[in-house]
Amino acid sequence: MRRRDFITVLAGTTAWMSAARAGEPPRRVGILCSGSEEAYAPLAADFVKGLNDTGFIEGRNRWAGGHYDLLPSLAAELLGRDVVLLACLDAPSAAAAKAATKTVPIVFTTGADPVKMGLVDSFSRPGGNLTGVSVLVSVLGPKRLELLLELVPTARIISLLVNPDNPNTRVDVPETQRAAEALGRHLEVLTASTENELDTAFATIKADALLVMPDPYFFVRCHQIVATTARNAMPAIYPFRECVVIGGLISYGTPIPYMYRQMGMQAGKILKGARPADLPIQQSTKVELLINLKTAKALGLVIPPSLLARADEVTE
């Protein structure tokens, strides 16, 4: 009979994996995340599906929300519980985990280049104790800018919303600024990492359109950001399809669920004996374009037929 292990997911704290075979000690897997249950539970479920694919079964669940400044202490707490693996659901968590341990295996997801971030040595041979999944998210800033200008060609000033605490920001901003300059547009950088800072950013915005960069905190605050852009009649492009589903204008990015399932499969391989250093970084190059026609109409925008033809999904 094939052995099946049971997993309990507790984001930000610990996941217990108890072997069904009598006499075997339980194993613990830590899941580190800067988000909340409401936003990240579905994505953690995709991570668990990846573990299912490698022979592990989910048990009971409990969540604890977190913020970037809490990540080092959460990582230390997990390591203090003798976890056998750390699963980091976002780039800030991966950076905190890497700083916390050089021996416990770490599996991560990131929308930026993990080599440039200093997480791994290379895509094919990560080295050290980290491996994971890298997707086209952050590098799509210039493309998102082009799509936004197809919708709002008269926009001269574009606001770029970033989280200054996200390590991806140091790459995101310069790349998108260069693209804006090439297109003859001015880029206004707005920074926010808390609810109050988001409110302040939107209160001071003077741009013609908004480009939201990928960030775990912005994913958690999708409803607030979409609602605020609607109140301000501000055309905006998002990195997450979830924003368009709840009323955002347009999104362009990598489908997130499959990324987390790939991450779970990587974790399952490690739990079965593989070394992170020998597991190449999985790369997802799939991107999708979503457009909300109802929101476009409310903003008085006419979607170019060429853009509609390229959309993977159109919401009416």
C-alpha cells in the first residue's frame, strides 16, 4: 500500500504532515505568507493540490494574517518548530526565509527574476536550499503600460502604484520608467504598504491613468483598490485577473493558481527526498488578458477591436 501523508495548512505558522505508517514521527512544513486568509486561502489550496499530486493529503486548516515587517519573526517561529520545509507564497516571504536559514529546504513563488533577487544561483541549478516557481509578473510592467495606453491614448501622466517594501520594486520601477519615456509619457510613482498609505496615494494622485504593479499586499487589497479607482473614475490596469472579475477595467498577467500548484509539486518532490539545489526553477510563461466592458463603458472608453480580439476573457 502506498504511504499517504496528511497535511495541515496554517499560513504564517506551521503545517503538520503526519505519516500514516505507525511508529513514524510527524513532519512539519512551514508556510510563510505576508497575506490574509481571505486573499491567499484559494492559492494555498492550489499549493496543496500540488502536494496531492505527489501523494500528500490535506487535513485541517487554520490561518494567521501577516505583514512584511512580521516575516522575519514568523520565519524564526517556524524554524523553532523544527519544520522540514518552508513554503513561501510570495517573494518577500522567500527573502525572509532565505535570511533565516541556510539548511531547511525552501520552496517559493515569485513574479520577479529569482537570480536578480539573489534567491538562487541560476534557474537550472538553484544551489543552496531554495527552489521554486518563477512567473512573468513583474517583467510585464512595460507591456501593461502599452495596453493601458491602447485604452487611454490621450493619457500623458501615468501613476505607477508600487509597494516600497517589496524587493521586486527596485527592478519594476526602472524598467517601467524607461518604457514610459520611450512612449513619451511621464510616470508618477506612488508608494503604499498600508491601508492608510493607499488612501493617501489615491488622495494625491494627479495622473490620467493608473498602473498597479504586482504585490502580495495589493492582491489582498484588490477590493479597496478597484473600488477607489471606480470612485475616482480612474482607468487602471492590474496584474491580477481577480481585479477585473470584481469590476476592474483590465488585467494582464500570469494565471496564479497553476503557479501555486507547481510550487506544491516542487515541495512534494523535496519531501520525497529531492534536494532543492538539484530542482530547476519552474518557469511559467503563460499570460492572459482580461477586459471588463461594463467598467469601460462607465469610464466612457471605447475598447479598440484589435485589443478585444487579443483578450483571453471579456466580462460584460
